[in-house]
Amino acid sequence: MKIDWTTDEAGLIRGFSYHDSGLVGLEWSGSRYLRLRLSTPDGVTTVEFGELDTVTFQEIWNGAIVSDIFVWPVVAVPETVWDMSDGAWSVLLSGRTYRSDEKSVAAQIIKRKPSAFLVQVLNSYGGSIAAVCEKIEVSTEALPLV
């Protein structure tokens, strides 16, 4: 079942339950998509980030527990995200450029993909994911009744 999602004022994705969900599937197809399958008490939720520009995985472990998923239009990422060493832009650009050059590299991404989203998947256990994508689709599969 497709889920209509939204974000709150902080950029947290809303519309489905995912906090403390287990990351049970991760599928990445180059620039086409990054698909996450999350195990929740209600079933399995799939979050697909499509038309990717840039993706970074930081220390993703088996058994990762998702705590928060942030989504911002790349043209409207709050300035406070830059103030955090584990903020979305820093995670995305980690190892790709010097810290001092991150804002100019982010500006290049924004210029290249002004309608894209900056996404960050934070895990309370097991790493972080950051991506720039054009589309986000969420769907869920209910647990079968016993």
C-alpha cells in the first residue's frame, strides 16, 4: 500500500511509523534508486529514494536500528544542519572533499539538481545514510493476520 508522506518543521519524514525499526533490506541500483526495507511492528515498510545524484553510507551494520529520517528540499536545508558534524551535508560529502570545501560542493549539487531532496537516515545503532534524490516513494506491507 502506497503511503503519502510529509515532513514536519524539522524535516523529519512523517506519515508512517519507522522509529526503532530494523533495517532488514538495502538495495542500491547506481543512480536509479536506493531502497530501504524497514521492519516495524505493523509490517514491512519500503522507502525508495529514486533518481539519485549522490549517496553515502557511513558504517552501516547488519542489525541497524533506524531512529530518524530527515528530508529537505536541497534549496531549503536549514543552516543548523551545517553546525552538526554528523549533519546531512557532512555525512553526504564525508571523504569526498575537504570539510572546508563542503559548502561549495553542496552549492554545486544544488545548482545541478535544484528540485532534489537531501535525505539523511540516522540509525540509533549501525551508522548513517545520506543521499540526494529527485523522488521518494513509501509503501507498506501489513503483517499477515494469524
